[in-house]
Amino acid sequence: MHKADRCFLFAVVSCLLLTHNLNAQSMTIRADLSEVPRGIMRAKLSIPVQPGPLTLVYPQWIPGYHSPIGPITDVAGLRFTIGGRAVPWRRDLTEMYAVHLDIPDGAATLDASLEYLASSGRSSGDPSGSSQLAVLEWNLVALLPKGSDAAKITIEPSVALPAGWKFGCSLEQVASDDGAVRFKPVSLEMLVDQPVLVGRHFKQFELTPDATPRHVIDVAADSDAAFAINEKRLNAYHRVPAEYGALFGARHYKQYHFLLALSDRTGYNGLEHHQCSDNRANERALIDDDQFTTFASLLTHEYFHSWNGKHRRPADLLSPDFQKPMRDDLLWVYEGLTEYYGDVMAARAALWKPEEYRENLALSAATLTAKQGRTWRPLQDTADMAPKLYQSSQNWSMRRRSVDFYDEGELIWLEVDTLIRQRTNSAKSLDDFCRAFHGEGSGGPALEGSTPSVVPYTADDVFNALNDVLAYDWKGFFHSRLTSLKPQPPMGGITQGGWKLVYNATPNKMLSAREKAGKHIDLRFSLGIVIDNGEDGHAIVDVAPGSPADKAGVGPGMKLLGVNGRKFDDDLLKDAVAATPTAKHVDLLLENATYFVNARLDYDGGPRSPHLERAKDSPDVLANVIAPRVKPNASGGGN
């Protein structure tokens, strides 16, 4: 998934149910999306069974989410029948994700039907769709036998679409009849790994039309206007597969689909898969300059996951029946390394200009500096605690910390990359590690057009592979950074890259774009507050520890009513900050529950934003890190 600042996602889906003995038999599932515009999905299933007790479980731990978020409360209309006669079921009283049935003697097939209430569903905290589009995530209404292995269960899937709607997915289509699209049988593991994007307004962008494997962006949007991406941006996306081919040296999928849902009702997020990625953003993400700036690295992030997270995966993130709890302690590799390369590859492919990449990096480093929760919670604990932190409120996140293994992981891996370049006189880089560990030397089938495979790894495997690139105490390197309680984040990559973090009155372009796209005001680097401009008013979202706002007693949840004796508006607040070198303070009128609060924030620093500034007498290693590896006009699926 993408980084914590990105708030996000919708999902709509169908259903499957499996039994104890499916290794030699296949079941069928037909998803009916005809009523998805109003938020209802239906499914009918035919399941081979044996007489006796049967326990079915609903998926809790979905690959990529890193937490038990299966939205079981949104499953409705669950019914089981055998030969037309109802089969009673009851939920387990301690395992809420399990239901029990008794299969009568002589029964061989269990029929099931259910609804998924997509309009109220939650796959990661955001609405699941709009009236114009939907994503069929097969797991969201899935049931399977407790203790079974999804990789060993074969499914014959099909889906019926609303009239006039189109679809995109990485599943192989075999036929279209009875108003339904039928797909080639796959394992349940691979079915869950291949969602289907559907929409009334739909367009495909072929990225590698003359090469194999195929790469395509499937876009469903709330309007046709959302497809009007300019030629420069589209050309940059054409370069993405070639840049990844140059990085890894091999691919392990038959085709790759970037599934992109564009709607202001779906949130913003991404979920990785072997042969596709499920990406969701605002309706104008491709065509609005500010929104594109904040969106540009989403697809490159999720695409990197196809190698790092899907093909190579921490061993403790495997959950064969989607019930076994995942252990997230290696998310600093899974997500941290992906965050690093997701941003680097956005720059290499020219989705970001070099200065946009640097502004983003400066903003990440400064944001982590403001999170003084780091003085009590080490980075490792943000990974260990990820199943809970993913669900935590934004309120007090700077005091608590959140899933910081994304942004701080990016800084650490930048430090690794620049250290390798420095000590090998630029003969090697982190690219060499990626090629060996995830690509052509990854220890599993990673060849053009091959079937997706999973090759687990441990922390020691990572350290050993890094040592093959550069002999160094990598275990000690990562231990010191993962357990550090220093108030400053690891800045070695930036300084070794030939830059330094500075603050001045010039707005950070990435921060300004995020403020506009997210409809909030971020003054964490000056007054120490973040304000959400929502429908219910201007609410304080977070307060930086030790900041002027913190010292004045301001807290999340308070509503901002006035600035320096006048009714609040955005410009007044920004003017007040600009006047602080002379005024020396800003007076705020806030509402705290049913009480009014007057807070004087002592501050004289004026507007303050982070940037990267070139360090004197140091080579610009960062420029080499983000330099393209293929010709600017290159596109293609080959290596």
C-alpha cells in the first residue's frame, strides 16, 4: 500500500466459498454487478462438499493491507442450499470470521448466494465506489474452509457487468456469454490477487503495444473528461515498463495492468498485486497539475511491489487461508524500499521533474523531524504495530507516530544507496541489489511471461544480499536506525547525496500541491498545526510536539474560529504567520467542545517550508540516483 499521508480507497466485490477437499475439483463463482451503481453486488456459487461438519472462514488478513481489515460486516443475504433446501448456519462465538454448517448425508454440492453492500464497505477506510465505477476485489465477500491453502483451490470465475460498462483486469478471458465474462480457472490465491475494474466511463492506455509482456493502464472514471491526460505525461508512463526492465533485468508475470479508478468518492490509495495494481485517486488526478504532482508516484510505487512484496515477500507475511496473523516487522523492506524506488522511478520516468523529486524528499524528511514521537517509539515499533497504526486516527500522529516505515524507510534506503555508490566509487548501487534479490537472480522463476511465484525471505537474506553488493555491517546499520530514539531522522542519504535540508519562506511546491488537493492547511513547520478545511468547519488535525501551538495548549479536534480578533479564513491565517517577525505572536480563537479558548502562539519565524539545498564541494549523487536508465523515448516490456 501507499504511504500514510495518502488517505484512500474504495472496493467492490464478489463472493466465493470453498470446501475441505477441492484439490481435484473446481468450483464456480458468478459475480453479478448489475446493481453496483447503487452499491450492491451479488454472487452465486456451486461448491463441492462432503457430508459432515463444515467451517467456513471470511478472509481477515488480505495480502498488501498488513492488518486484519476484512469487512465482514458488509456481507449480507448469506444463504446456503442443497437441492433447493436451506442449510442452516451459525457464526462462531469467538472467531467472528467463521461460520459453521452441517452438510447432510448424500450431499455433493452446496449452493450459496450472498450480497456485498459495497456502498458502505471498507477495505481500507474509504468509500468503496461511485455510481459510475467499481472494483471487484474477490476476497471481500469470500469464504473458504478453515485451515485450507488458497493456492491449492481452483476457481472458475465469471462476472456480469451493468449494461454498457467495460472492464479491465489481468485475468485471462476465455469467453463472453449469457451476459457474463468468463475467465480462465485460477487458484483462489491468484484470483484474490487479480481484482477487476469496471466502469461506465472506461479507457485503456497501451504502454507497450509492440512488446511482450503487455503493459496497460485501465482507467475507469466518473467522467470521460478525466481521461484527457496530456501527451508529456502519457509518454512518461510509456517509459515506466522499460525503466523497471532496466532495473530488475527480468519480469515474472504474463502481463501487467495498472488498474486506475478516478473518483472524488473513492479516496486515494493503492494495493499491489503480482500482475496488476489497484490504484484509486481523485477524478482529476491525471489532468490537474496539482493533483498529478501528488499522484505521480502512486503507480510506480505499486508496480515496484510486483517484485518487492509479491514475488519476493517476507516469510511472516504469508497467510495461506487469510486467517493466520501476519507479522509486519519487515515492512521497512516491503514498504520502505518500495517507497524509495516508487519515488525514484517516478523521477527516472519523468513523471516528476528532478526538483519535484527533491521537494518531495525534503518534505518527507521535515515531516519526520516534526514527529517527536520518534523520541519514545523506534521505527521498528511502527512496523511491529502496523496492524493497529494503519487504523489509527490522524489526531496526535506527530506525538504518537504512524506507519513511518514508508517515509523513514525511504530515507534509510537512500542512505544505503548513496553509501554503496560512495564506497564503490559509483561502480555499484542499490540497483545491483534489486536486480539480484528481486529480479534475474531472485531464486525463483522471474522470466518474461512466466507464472507469478512467491519467494519468501528473512532479514538475514536481505543483509546477505546487500553484502554481495558491498561488504559491510548491514545488520548493525539497520539495527541502529530501526531502534534509534534520536529526535532527528536519518539524514545520511541526503547529505551523502550532496544536499542538505533547509527551511525558508519559499513554499514547498509538493506541500502546496497537497494542501490544495487535500483541502487542508499545513503549518507544522511554523505554528505547529495542521488544519482540515472540512464541511464542519476548520478543525485542528494535529499539533507538533514542542511547537508554538503545543506550548499554547492547542489540541486536535479543536475548531479554529478566529485569527487576531477576526473571523477565520485561510488568507488571514497565512497573513498572520507572515507578520510574526514583527508581531511576535498569533492569537487564535478556538472552540473546544462547548467552550471557547483563546490561545496566544508565541512565534516570530514567519512562513517556513522545507527544501533541499546543494551542499558545497559535494558531488550531486542524488542526480545520478534519479537519472534515467533508458533513452527518454523508450517504451517496451522487454529488458
